[in-house]
Amino acid sequence: MIHFFILAFLFANILFANESVHTQLQKNMGQKLDQLVDAEKFKNFIKENPDYFPGVSAKKPTSLVVKREEWVIDDEKYPLSNGYRQIYIEGNPQALKDLWTTPELFPQVYQL
């Protein structure tokens, strides 16, 4: 069983932000994504945010949780939503990892 995780940032009201705000938002998002770059950091993120990952199984193969946040930059509030998705896939974990980490296979896997 493999839990596949996708972190998505959905923006609102960002179109009117100036370039420095865009840069700061990108920096903040980069810091948030840094929490997920290795297995240990990812496990800690899950422990700190258990409501984002309610679990999946063969009977309930997907889970999607969207959490609204407000980031304050230069005294302006920017509402953002973070999406956390889990997918249950039954199979050999190494074979699935190899599949997802082989860019040559992306067109076939993702029907691009």
C-alpha cells in the first residue's frame, strides 16, 4: 500500500499583488514545501497535521482535505487554500516509486 500525497496551493486575490508580494509568497510557499522534501520531515508534517491525512483504504481509496489560510504580507491579507490528497494504491511500493520517479514514463502515466 502506498499513500500518494499532493500538496496544492490555490490562490485568491493574488492578481492584484505587486512583484515583491509575489516574491514573498513564493518564498513562504517554498518554506512550506521544504517540510516535505524527505521522509523524516514528511512524517513530522503528518504528525503535526493529522487532520490533513484522515487515511485511505481499499474501501475509501481517496481523501482530499482543503484548508484555508490567510498569509499577511506587507500588512495585506492573502487568502490561500492548501489541498492535501491521499490515494490508496495496492501494489509493490518500490515498483510504484520507480514508476513515479521516472520522467520518461510521465507521458504514459499522466496521459500527456
